[in-house]
Amino acid sequence: MFRVANVEFIPEYRHAESHEFASMANKIQHVVSNVYKMSSVARLYKQAVISDLSNNNQGGVLVYFWMVFVVPHLKSPAVCEECIGAILRDSVLTSLENRSSIGYLLGLPVDMDSILVNSAQRLDYTSTAAGSQCVDKLYASLPGVRVPLNVYSSWGGVSCHVKLTSVPGSLIRLTIGAFLIEASDCVSDALTVYDALLPMRGRTLHRVCEPVTTPLSLVSTSNVMLLSFWMAQGNKSFRGHFEAIPEELCLSHIETQQKPDFTGEIYSPFHPSLLPPKCSCTWWFQTPSQALGVTLTFQNYVLKPKDMKACEHGWWKINEIIYCGSYVSHSTLFRIADRNPEVEFRCSSRNSDQPFQASYGSYNISHPCPEGHFMCSTGFCVEKRRRCDGLDDCQDESDEVFCPAPSKNCGGSAPPHPLYVCNGEKDCVNGRDEVNCTQETTCSALRYQCGSGSCILKKNAKCDGVPDCLDHSDEEDCACGHPSPVKRVETSARPERIVGGVNSVEGEWPWQVSLHFSGNLYCGASVLSTDWLISAAHCFSKERLSDPRLWRAHLGMLTQGSTKHVAEIQRIVVHEYYDARTFDYDIALLQLKMPWPASLKHLVQPVCLPAPSQTLTSKHHCWVTGWGYRSEEDKALPSVLQKAEVSILSQSECKKKYGPVSPRMLCAGVPSGEQDACRGDSGGPLSCRAPGGGRWFLVGIVSWGAGCGRPNLPGVYTRVHKFTSWIHGHIT
């Protein structure tokens, strides 16, 4: 696509059968064809086909066209996306007189900045041609008037493109009321929404790969949008509508009140719709006193000073300081020590992004927290008596790290410290910390919540063999974490070691999975149920790695190459807040196409999921397992599954080693570094056994670290008990 400048868009250009469209299209096709017939790929070039003309609210005419090349099967690429784009750009003689980006392509004024060339599959080309299945053009002529949009698949499936345009000077808001499909990572069923009139990868707004039952809306950056449906066999449907909306002028003057309190809300542009790739908003705040600044409390969003990297989820400028936004699963508070700050926001995601909202108010700049409170790193004020009580009141652990060892209060009249109460160990000689553990109490993160919603003091009640809840829900779903290893005599040969690991025996870790990408070991995973696995999000973060068809899960395997069962992957669910820079929220779920056979239950078994209240003590024994490299310099992977015993570090020690460690991470290792995970182990389990020969629980997922096996630099793992609710929300 490119923009032809200095040409006025007329309504007739919207209709491909009009004389005006044909005249303009023929002229552009002639120019484009001449460019490529005189290029280095002339022998491969076949034709150019103009499919659409539109205006993009910037003047001129936006041209959408296909260029078709016939390329023989060669060992090396003969045509590349970048090469085709370079030929077109090199043919434009840019104007140097007015320093604009408008140049001339054989007499045709072309905006250099608007040129976008994407390679596409033949299926995309044929499915947009006239006469193909349900190709349609819909036009919203009046702002605010809903145009119904419904698509139904037959039992033979459907491949369908719908082109939406709206009145010039407007944007398009698409609302998905319901989309009934099979969840398959967009392999068999999908809706892809483009910010263009052709399926251009560089203009992808949003992809819907799972059923939609709660209305969802998204906004274009101009007055065009393309919906590309793909629905395989079955009774599937899409119900929704679209409408023309004005370009939002998001400018607000806001006055806060004298009382330091929250007084109102600010919202992302087009809220509650998803954010488009291009948008902006500016808020001018004013407090009634020089002593008062402005607070912004976000529900699931955080602002951090910008570093050398680009902002991926929102660019902010607050009094000339630049910040980047990112999404988190908790609230954050941002303070601006200025009476009249200017807050500017710009969308910066490549695709549509989640909306945000924030409560605003004022605060005393010289005394941001009331008397008897301290300030968390998240900006919140917490009572000093709640510091080091074992509860993450700050939501980033800043009230619970670098705490002195709490007094056990074993002999006094006060109750024992919450960290010691009912953790499964007799911390007091008189045992008063382990009495009345099954009595109902108020709920908190340190107490086990039963299925009925009531809570008990006992932290590690889940699957310990004793019914602790009145409804016995703590002993449900406990067919897990109880391996039956096949014992055998070890040979005298030196064992293969992965950073201090030794060979496992068959059946010892029945939840261990080897994930292979395109036939090669790439990551590890753990079995959660007959059809779900759990792994690390970073294993699937790149576009090609997100295709479930290229993955295979090897279950019940001890030695590489001798798997007991190979499973295909149906879909991959990466946590929506995963941050590829920091590895925060580094967790993913994999759904198998078919459950593994029950005949393998002695070799394949789920690991137990921890309760959110799980507390590890010195009596828990923890092991990391995998087929990863045995050292940083190693060139060969071990063939036999390796295991290494590691110790869990306190979060304070973890932060001392690495600094920016989130509450969703934990450190494990040994001081010498001689026992550790390494490359190839990613996504695999850190399994801990309950005291007294109890069940094995998945405590961590191999995530990141500084090298492998370095002294005083432990491995960093995803802390699984922080994600129990998220996991159950997907697999149940």
C-alpha cells in the first residue's frame, strides 16, 4: 500500500466497478508494473492488481494493491519482502526542495512514509478475489449509527473477508458481541482485524483465537478496517456491529479537591474499547494549594521511567519526564509532586492494547503518608504495624523484604507470629504455633481457603492426606504428585551432570515433559492434568514459536529418543501480562489435542498445584529437573533426565542477588552454584516434596538467571502459587 498525494478522493473510488476507480487503478497498475518490469526481479514479476482505494484522513488517496510473483522452487530465496519494498522505494525520487516525504514514481506523487510491503500467502490472495466465499463491503455513512455484522459458518467451514469503510474524517469502532468458535490458537478458527483494506501483517489490529462471550470493542486509526474470518467445520458464528465514530480529541482540564482523597477518574482514549496503535490524550491537573500534588491510582497498570528501549504499552510525558506503561495484576499509585502537572499519553503498541483507567486525587507533598504509615514502592501507604507481618500489603513485597527474623512469641501472651502459625513445623517447643489449625478464621493470603469460601489457619492443607476443611475440599483433586519410580542399580560409570545434576530413574518425575519445537528439544513442561501442561511464557514469545502445530510434548520419557507418548498441542495460553524484558508473569499453559492414555499412569502423572497459601519450610525438599545443558560452555545435551537438589532462598536474599525481582519470582540454588538449571531446562519444574514423604508440588517454573551454575547467582523461577487462580481459570 501507499498514499498518492495531491489527488482528491472522490466517493466513486469506493466502488471497484465505477469508471473513476477503473481509470485511477489502471494508471497506478501501469506505473507499478513498469517499476518491477525494469527491476532485478522482472523475470519473476507477473502482475499488479489494485484492489481498493480509500482516504485515510490525511488527504490524497490510499492505494491497496497486490503484486504477484511466480517463483520457482529454489534452495535460497529469490524474492524477499524487504527487497520488493526497497525496489519500490528506490524508484521514488524524493523531493528535496520542501523536505517532505512526497516523491514521484514515474510522475505519480507518492508519500514515501506510507509505503508498506508485506508478503502474503496465496490463500490470502485468492480469498479476497471476487466470487470467493462471503467477500463483502459494508459502509457506515452516518456517525453513531450501528451497522449489523453477522457471519455464520456452514458445516463445510468458511473463509471470509469483510471490508468496512466509514464516512471520511471518522474512525471505525468494531464491537464483537459474541464469537462462537473452538479455541485453537487461530489454527482452525480465527478472526484477524486489520487496520487496512488488505490482510497486511504490518497493519494487524487484533486477533481473536478464543470464544468471545463478553462484548469486546476495538477502534481503527482511520476510516477503514478489514475482518478476516477463518472458521473450520462446525456450527460457529460471529455476531456484532460496527459504527463510524469521530476522531477523539482527548484533552481535559481537571481540578482536584482540597482534601487529600480520590475525586474522579481518567480513562484511556476510546475507553472501554481496546487502544488503537495511534492515539493520544492530555490531562492538565490543578490542585487548590501549592502544598498538594496529584496522585494517579491505576487498577492494573504501572508507570516506570523510560530506559533505552521503546515503550510497548503506552508512552507518557509528565512534566517533561518520559515514562513507559505496562500491565500488572495489581493496583499501583503514581505521585506527581507538582500543583499543576501536565500529563500526556500516547498509544505505542504495534497492535490494539488493553484499556486502562485511573483514579485521581491530591496528596500532601511534604507528608505523602499519614502518621504511623510508611510508603511502599508501589506508592501506597501502609500502617507500620503491618510491615513484616508476612502479608504482601504493598502488592510488590516492599513491606515484606529485608525484614529481621520475626520473634516467634512462643512464651508470651501474644499469639505466635503469623509466619510460624500452622506452617506444619513445631516452631515453639510447647507447640502453641500448631494448635487449632483447622479452626475457621478470617481469610488472608497466609490462610488456606476451602471450597466453601471459609478459611482455616493451616497453610499447607492441600493434599496432605488429612481432611482439614469441613467440606473436605482440601483433599479433592489429589491424584497427583505421588510417583512410583522404577528402582534399578546405577552403573559405576560417571553420571551425566547438568550443573550438578545426576541421572533420574524411570517414573521418578512422571510430570516431567520434554517440549520439542520442529523436532528439537527446546523447553520443558509439567503435567497438570490429562490434557493440560504448564511451562514458561518465554518459550513461546516469538511469533514462530507461538504456533502450536510446530510443538510436540514427549511424556513419560527418561531418555531422549525413547518417549512413551508424543502429544500434539492444541493451543498455547501465554499469560496476558508476560513481560519479555523482565520475565515477569513468565507462565504459559498448553492444551493437548488428545488426553494421554490411562495405560501410562505409572509413568505419566500430574504434579500437585500449590494453594495460594503454600509456605515452604526447611523440611521441604526441592529438586529441579530437565534435559538442559550441564554448563554454560556445554555443546551437547544429556540424554538422560537430570535432577539436582536446590534450596529455596528468601525473597530478601533473592533481591540482594538480582535487584529487580518481582513478587511472582523466587530464587533457588546452592551458594556454590554447582546445582542449577541451564539452557534447555526452561519451562520445566521446580518440584518440592511435602514433609514426611508427602506429595510433590510444583513450586516453580524454570525462568531465568545469570548464566548457569555461577556462585551466589541462583536460578530464578516463576512462583507458581501466585498463579493458582489464573491456572484454574483456564483449565477448569
